Amino acid sequence: MMLTAVALASDDVAASSARLAKIARLADLLHEAEPAEVPILVAWLSGELTQRQIGVGWAALREVPPPAEVPTLTVAAVEERFEAIGSCAGRGVVQRAALGLVGLRSRLESLGGNLTIESEVGVGTRLKACLPVYAQGEWA
């Protein structure tokens, strides 16, 4: 299932004040989903991730890239990336976390991403963390 279908259903539910209409819209979405996607969608639509916490906060979404011209993200691909990010846990991550920016860069690079740091005296420091996007069967 395409991620856009989930986003549209979420928008529809938020826009409706009718409880039965909300239930019907969510039922339709879950009916269209593959069986393996249902627990993922139930978690997402409940405001949770199946991984519970992945160590990425809302601040990471302050500056988002422009949308793709054609939607390509699927529920399975997004869940796979959440799994990869969420699996960066345990003793090794804690040790890297103790290294501050070096640890952050290491964690991002282990996921195929990168970290850019820009600093200007009197202005401040900007960190830009980038992770690859999974699209149409391959990592972009």
C-alpha cells in the first residue's frame, strides 16, 4: 500500500466530525491493506510506531525536502526504514552516543546517511542529518 493512501485516510478522518464516517474510512483503509500491513497501520493511526521509539524526534522534521513529483513510498518501505533506525540500539549505540556529534555522524553513516555541520560565529550552529529514501525496490 502506498503511504499516500494512509495520509489521505488520516486527513479524511481528521476532517470528519461523524464518528461512523471515521470508522468506515478506517475500515476501508484496513480492508485495502495487505495482512502484514494491518498491525503497522493500526499502530501508525493510533499515533505510535511498531518500534515504540526510534530515537528521532519531531525536530528532525522542521525542514523537509519538497515532495516527490510521483508518490513512491510504501507502508512496507517506511516500516523497514523505521526498523533500521530503531535497531540502532544497545551497548554500541550508547557508547557512540557518548561521543556527541561523532556518535551522531557514526549512527547516520551506519544507516547510509550523513551529517553536515555549519557553524558561524555569532549566528550559531546548524546540523543537517540526511537519510536515504527507499523508492521502488531500491535505496535512492
